[in-house]
Amino acid sequence: MIRLIRTVGTIIGYAALVTPKLNKVKNSLTLYETVAEQDVITQQYPKKWADKILKTAGVKVNVNGRQQFPEDGVLFIANHEGNFDIPVLIYAINKPFGFVSKIEVKKIPFLHQWMDLLNCIYLDRTDRRSSIQMIRDGVSSLKKGHSILIFPEGTRSKGRGMTEFKAGSFKLAKSAGVPIVPIAIKGTSSIMEKYNSKKIVPGTVEVTILDPIMPDIFDRFTLQEVANIVHERIEKQIR
């Protein structure tokens, strides 16, 4: 319980500490010409935030696979084990990205201001129209050159095995014409979810970055077929 309290304190406390620097970060973006350069600047503090969270929680991350990404935007697709997936991936992936998050996260003090800077996208699961807007926002962001992470399962598996990937998530890559980069996460559910989120247990997480899938895959397969292909590759890696 003490580790849980300390970790939550780190999540909110560090965000509160660096939020006064938000405007300085925003103003500095005009000094950089490309979206890729700007995104590196915006993710400097979130990377430090993720590192502090993982150290406080006693989490070690092993990263496997090549981190050679195109300069333009990509759609990162990952399985969703637990609450630690986001800080783990911010720490592990060397290409800046925003992510799709449930709209309730906006209520967490300070965090949403940094999420907005990272070009994160919000989804209201109670409103069907929100899914349509999420896809529009995501496609727009990808076309501008930003990268996005999405969990197509829609909810945490909590270590009980992957569930089906929702095909709609893949409209982002198809409509924007960007590569898909599958990512396999193994071990985050053992840190928290297996204990009903009432405590944090130190552990090791394995993150494997798989080979990218080019957008021309949609010329040969339907959205659901692509979703199944990516699901199979990630599940095979986890097994």
C-alpha cells in the first residue's frame, strides 16, 4: 500500500511540478521546423515523468526489437494489460507519440494539460459519436506527422489473455496512410491488476517492438483481417 501511495504521489506530484514550465515548452516549439523535432521537445518531461513512476514502483523494463521508425507519423498498436502500459511505453519507445485515452482521464489534475501538448485524443465510451470524432482527430494528427498509440482491445486484459482487436481502430492507419507498428507488452498486469489494484508489486515488463506493417496491406485485406493479423503477431510474441 505504501508503494502505491508513493507512486500515485509521483504521478500527480511530478506533473504538478513541471506544469508551470508548460508555456515555456510551447513557446520553444517555434524554434523547430519539423513536427518530428517539435514532438521530441514536447515529450522530454513526459519521459522523465514515466522514468520516475517506474523507479518509484520498482518496475524494470526490457525493450526488444528495432527502434528504427520513419520520421513521419506511425500508428502504434499494442495489447493492453494494465494501468502501467502508458508509462512503460513512454519510457520504452524512442519515437514520441500521443495516445487515445478515455475522457475520464481529463479529470486528473495537471495530467490532461500535458496530454493535450502530446496530441493525445480522448474517447467518451458512453457516446457513440465520440468514436467517430476520435478517428477524425487521429487521422488529422497522423497526417500532420504525429504518431499515435492505441489499444484496440479497448480495455485492460489484466493478464487474462488478449481479447479481440476492434477493427475500427485500424481506420486511423488506413485513412492516414501510415505504417502500423505492433508492440507486445508482457508483465504490467503483474504489477497491479492481479492484486485488484490495491497494491503495487515490483517486477519486470517485457516490451517487444515488432516489424512495421506498411499501409498497402489495406489493398489486400479488410480492416478486420488486418486487425486479426496484428493481433496474431502480438499474441504469438507474448506466448
